[in-house]
Amino acid sequence: KRSVRTLFLRPRSENSVPRMASLLLAPISCVGSALAQCAGACAATACCKLLTCGCLASPLSTNIFYSAILLVATVAALILRYTRQDLSVCVSGDCDDGSASTWMPTGSASYDLCEGGRCEGMWAVFRISFSLAALFSVLLLLSCCKSEFSVLVHRGFWAAKLIGLAAISVGTLFTPNDVFAYYAWVARFIAPGFLLYQLVSFVDAGYTINERLVDRDEESPPRPLLCFANGSGVAWKGLNLLLCLCLYSALLAGTGAMYYFFPQADCPFNPSAITSTLGMSLLNTGLSVSNVAPHGALLTSAFVSAYCTWVCYGALTAMPYADCNPSAGTEGVAMTAVSLGIATATVAYLTFTAARREERRASDKGRGAAGGGGGAADAVSVYVDGEAEGEGEGRGRLPAVQPQSFASFYAVMVLISVYIAMLLTNWGTEHYEEAGTNGTATNSTAAEDAEALLFDEGSYNASLTASWVLIGTGWLCSLLYCWTLIAPRLCPSRDFGVEL
């Protein structure tokens, strides 16, 4: 018979300690495994929602996201352009001088566009521009129809969009420069579309700013000015007048400076561009304050005239002839920076106006459905867990959105993607094209003309194409604004929203 001691006090075996440790660690391992599974499931769910349409952003956040992509890409392209980085990988062995950065065989399209390694930064700009244009073109095709799927594509699939952009960018590294030489040729005909949109936006912004100031002026209570009773909104009147004075002062000073610094003799382009721009500005200003255009405003005319004067200055500084361009030999960084700033302001204007229109449409639909339960507030909310609040929808169902089309938005994005390439590369041309290597003329008959050209490798602002595009933009802007002033008089049967 076993004693009580042998029954309850068994001798300790060698494996007793590991067994006790395993018993103590079992709950901890179970909890850790459960937490790891939960974290993995949450990460997988988040990735799936980012890759699909389960995570929708607000209209404004969506447009800001696209604008941020453009801004980062533009800054990268600008840096690569002026540091002369090519971003190409030679995989076929057709690299002249044994260098991947000058992958341009003699006689190829890329060699014809720009000889040797002087245009290395241009190819990097073309690659970035092509990647953006390709991404927005795909989104344009997917969201061109008015449907719920268009909204989901526009406001969802964030990770998929970034992965797609990265994949396209990597693919361009292995693409020969000849492809982007043809892309540059096509882009010359597409990029002016953004300039046209920029002009329309600029004129519209001028009218909008003037209307906002007038509305604030009428809504403001009466305030005394210098101890004398004055009308309502004196501060807004003063701001309007101050803006007009500043803009017209800058316009006149800039015009006088252009007449003084840019040679007039033997350079017919200079006086013609300056005089025509000044004449159109005076004409539009006179129409805006006359009875012909009662809807005209002096501030809007000042905005448009100042912009056209700046564009005229850019056209003069873009001339490749040293005898007619005193700024020859400079890199033109200031002009490029201001042009990029204007383009950025245009994109910002597009971002906020497009988001405001989308939210207004949702609000109008919500007011129309008032009393029927579930207005547009539910339609534009951001869904994270796939479950509509208060409606008992199950997980995994797509969020409710109203059908819309975003074709115009992505069309503008494609245009600005192409315009960036043209702006940073002088519209795909180089000022070396009329001369041989190291500034020597290509033939004896063109020797005198070639000597007048700018051959400084540090200059990027000399191009006849860029000069004519800029002056044409200024003329078109003036004519477009002039049409908005006289159109109600010329076409009285049409409704322009103007009371004559």
C-alpha cells in the first residue's frame, strides 16, 4: 500500500520544470497569437479598402490629393531638369559614349530633338510628364460616364492609384528616349489646351473676385471714415480701389520698362508685341467702364491686363536672338517659377471649384429628398467600416453615392501633365537647334544668323516656339475677355445672365 506521502508528494522528475513553464506560457502565447491575427486582419482589411473603393474621401480631400501628386511631380521634374538627370536605363546597348544618360543613337528621333548630352534633364521631365498623363488618362476613361462607379474610381482606390503611378514611372526608365521624342512632338499640340483653360479660369477668377468684393461691400454695415459718415463697406471699396491701382501701376511700369530695355530697331517682334498688348489692355479697360458692358468691372480688367503684360514680358525674354533680348544668357528660373506658380494657382482654383460644385450637387439632391429619410449627407460621407450608420447595412456593402462624371476634371489633369513638360523644356525645343556643336553654324550661309543666337549651355529660356506660344496666349486672353464684355450686346437674344 502506498502511503499518503507517496500519493501526494511524488518525487520531482527532470521534465517537471519545462512542463510548468509551458503551462504558464500557454495563455500568453494564445493571447499573442490572437492579437497578431487581429492586427493582420485589420492590416489586410485596411489594404483591401485602400486598394478598392471601400475607403472614400471627401470631394475636397480627393482633389487636394491629386493636386499634391502634381506638385510633388513638378518639383521633382524641375530639380531633375536643372541638374541634368536623365532617369533612363540602357538595356539594349545603344548608348552613345557608353553612357546610359545619353541613350540617343545618331539619327534617332531623340538625337534629332536634342543632340548629345545637353538635353539630359529634358528626358527626365518627359518621363515624369508621361507617367502623370498616362495615370490621369486611365482615370479619365474609367470615370467618363455618369455612374456610381465613376464616383468610386474618383474618390477611392488610393493605394492602387499610387502603385499604378509607381509602376508606370518605373516602366519609363527602361523606355528608349525615342518614345519620349515622339511624345514631346504630340505634346506640343495638346499643351495649348491647358493654356486655354488657364485663360478661361483667369477671366472667371477676375469676375469672381470682383463679385465677392462687391457683395461684401453691400453686406457690410455703415462705418465712419476719418470721422465722417460714409457708406457701407468702405473697407471693401478701399481694397478694390487699392488692387486696381497696384495692378495698373505695375502694368504701366512694366510696359515702360519693356519699351526701354528691349531693343526696338531691327527687332520688329518687340515693339509689335508690346504695343499690341498695351492697346488691347486699354481697349478692354475702356469697354469695362462704358455703357457697352454694364457688367464689366475695373478690377477684372486690371487682372486680365496685368496678366497679359506679364505674358508679353515672358515672350520677349524667350526670344533666342541676343541682339533683341537683353536677358540672353540667363537661365530663366524666375520666369519658369512664376509660370509654374500661375499653373499651380489654376490647379488650386480647379480643385476648390470642382469640389464646391460636387458638394453643391449633393446638397441640392439632399434638399430634394428631404423628408424621405437619408439625405445627401449619407451619400457623401466617408465610409471606413463598410457599414452605413443608423441604417443597419451589413459589412462589405459599397457606400451609397450619387452618379457623377469626372471626365472634365481628368481632362484638365491630363492637359496640365503635358503642359508641365512643355513649360520646363521650352515646348520640347532647344536653342541649339539652329547651330552646330559648341556654337558653330551648321552651314556658311547661316553663320551670321547663328552668331546672333544664344549658345550658352546654362540658358533654358531661348526658344522661338516658346516666344510665339506666350505672345499668342496673351493675345487670346485679351480677346477672350473682350468677348465677355461685348457678347451680350452682339447677341442680345442669348441669355448671358447680364441685364443690359
